[in-house]
Amino acid sequence: VKVVTIGLGYIGLPTSALIAQNGIQVHGVDINPHVVDTINQGKIHIVEPSLDIAVEESVKRGFLKADIQPVVADTYLIVVPTPFKGNHEPDISYVESATKNILPFLKDDDLYIIESTSPIGTTEKMMNLIYGERPELIGKLNIAYCPERVLPGNVMHELVFNDRVIGGVDEKSTNKALSFYKQFVKGELHPTNARTAEMCKLTENSSRDVQIAFANELSLICDKADINVWDLINLANKHPRVNILQPGCGVGGHCIAVDPYFIVSDYPMESKIIGTAREVNNYKSFWCAEKIQNEKLKFELENKRKPKIALMGLAFKPNIDDLRESPAKYIVNKVLQNDNNGNYFIVEPNIEEHNVFKLTNYKSAVENADIIVLLVAHQEFKELNLESNKIVLDFCGIKKIEYEFRFK
Ligand code: SAJ
């Protein structure tokens, strides 16, 4: 075995399959026996285009094997989740236990790489942990940080063609890690140190979060100022040096809505804009829920009956089935909490059923509703021909109409 990957999730499995496809022996480790069994049958447990073929092929050819325990290898890749705790502090316990798990297998000149999004200093911390337990190896291992930056839905392509930032704890480690990635990455490889590489990952996602917060803030201002925010952004973007992103119902997913907190939690006094962006994007979801509530009350006053409301979309972004940290899901929950005996149709065309929400087909929801709330810009929703006698709250810019003016 050449490579041991710890964590066979959204990034670990595609990465393992890609390395295996390049003819390198990979031993993938996951704590979940169901995941291990599925992969060893050449099947996959997550939704990602082209991943099924890559895994099936690698397992069949004998280059990929999954297990619940690591084995001796030359290279160890840590690809486990780094969530945050209740107070938005990063939780690196999975990285820590993955590292402890491989400790007994490490030997001279091995390469240890963390890919998991991590707070600044994590790689050095893990180096100290390793050398604390295995002092005979001090200075003899190659230890580096190399963040993944692939976009869900396009992972198999981006894993190969995206540039990578690779930071070792010393130059020897950086060079060793560079030659490892050279075997299967076609994008450019950029050497740096471990702390810069850690911060680079957090910076990329914080940058996007801040930019989306700017768009969301504009949407709040425009709503009060009677200006169509979609028109406004389109016009402002005609300037050669302005490029504003799109407002939405908030920011979700397990990356952009999480990673900025890794900076804020360690550097609270210095990260004002990054912290405020998180607040603005979270507030936007709350604001949308309030808008729905107000619209509902307005309808009741005008029509002397409760409206039927279609809540369109649960996923964290368009055309995926992933509900993690989803602002749309937060809004639906909040709306239902405020009014648990209302008439709501909950719609998510990318999933068949949900353990909490009773889902309705999107076409019948739109047909039967008095108020249509567009939360996620799914392709299906874009193709809908919305009747003009319905009230439409467009939070994701499908119809590019204003919240207040309504589509009437
Ligand atoms: N969003 C907006 N307005 C926009 C763009 C996005 O409201 O103009 C919202 C989306 O609806 C979604 C959230 O932002 O709720 C995040 O979506 P996304 O498509 O921007 O990003 P993710 O979370 O799918 O993937 C990001 C990517 N990072 C960057 O683009 C800097 C990806 O390259 C990273 O690998 C990934 O995070 C990760 O794993 O960290």
C-alpha cells in the first residue's frame, strides 16, 4: 500500500478514487462500516457526478480498498470533517483522532498531509502531537497542509484541474508533498508554508462570504429604498471594475457558512468584516422568514382566510440535494415554528423524501398556492410559468422581481 486516506466522505472518496485511477495503491479508511462495505462493492454512498465510475473501476482493478483500520503506507492523507462547536469554535477532534489512528504506522520519510479545512496552526499542532508520541521520528517525517477547493457537483473535474496550494512545515516537506500531488493533479501546484496554506483556504471561502454579504446587504437597503436590487446589481456590474455577486436567502453549505468562523474565533478583534459578513448573511435568512410571515398576515387581512403558501426549495444552493447548513431549510423551519397550523407546501425536487418535512410536488404546490416563495433557484423553478394572480416572493432572483412590489 502506498497511500492511506483517512475519511471517505465528499472529498476523501473522490480523492482516493482519483489517486487509485492513476495506478497508485490506496487504502481508504472510514469509521463507518456501511461506507466501507459499500465502497468495497464498487459502489458509492454520496451523490457526485462521475464518482461512481471512478470508484467502481478503481475497486475492480484492485487499486482501491476500503477498511475501518489503517495499514502501513508511505503517504497518509487526512480528509475528515472539521465542524464547529456550539459557540462557533472550530472542532479539530476528528483530525486529532485520525492522526492518533495512524501514529503507530509512521516511519522515516513518510508523508503526512492534512486536507481538512483547519484553523491556523493545526498542522504544527499535529506535528507536535506526532513527535510527542514518536520522538524517534523528530524531523524525519514530511508534514504538510494542502486544502481541497473543489466545488460540489464538479468534484472529479476540479480535483484534477484546479491549482493547489501546498504548505509544508519545512521545505523538505513542501517538496515531498508537491511531488505527491504532481502524480494526479494537472492544475498548477503552488508551494508555501503550512500556516499560509491553512489561512489560504479560510481566506478563499471568507472572501466569497463577504462578497455575498455585500449583495445581501444591498438587497435589504433596496427593499427599503424601493429599488429593484437585481436591476441595480446588473447596472453596477457594467462598471469595468465592479463585480457584485447575487443576493439570496442566506449563505449555506458546510464550507462558506462555516470556515469564516475559524478566523473569527481565533482573531476576533481583527476580523471585523469577516465576522460581520457572517452576521449579515445569517440575518438575511431571518429577514426572509419575517417577510413571509408579514405577507401571510397581509393576505389574511385582505382575504379573511389563511393563505396556502408554497415554500420552494430546501437545498443550500441550486440543483443539488445537499441540505447541510441550508438557509432555505432554516427559513422553512422558522416559518413553520411561527405558525404550525398554517397551510404550507414544502418543495424540494432534488430529494424524494425527508424525515421531517412532508414534501409536495413542485408543480402541484405552485398550482394550489396563494403565495409562492422562491427560496432556491433550482432549474425546475426557473422553467415554471407563474400565474400573474399569485403573490410571488422571489428571494433568489428567479424572476428578478422585488420582494415588496410582489409579482401581481
Ligand atoms: N450564494 C449566494 N450568492 C452568490 C453565490 C452563492 O447567495 O452569488 C450562496 C449559495 O446559494 C450557497 C452559498 O452561497 O448557499 C455557497 O455556495 P457556493 O456555490 O458559493 O460554494 P460551495 O459552498 O458549494 O463551495 C465553496 C467553494 N468555494 C469558493 O467558491 C471560494 C468551493 O470551491 C470550495 O471547495 C468549497 O466551498 C469548500 O469545500 O470549501
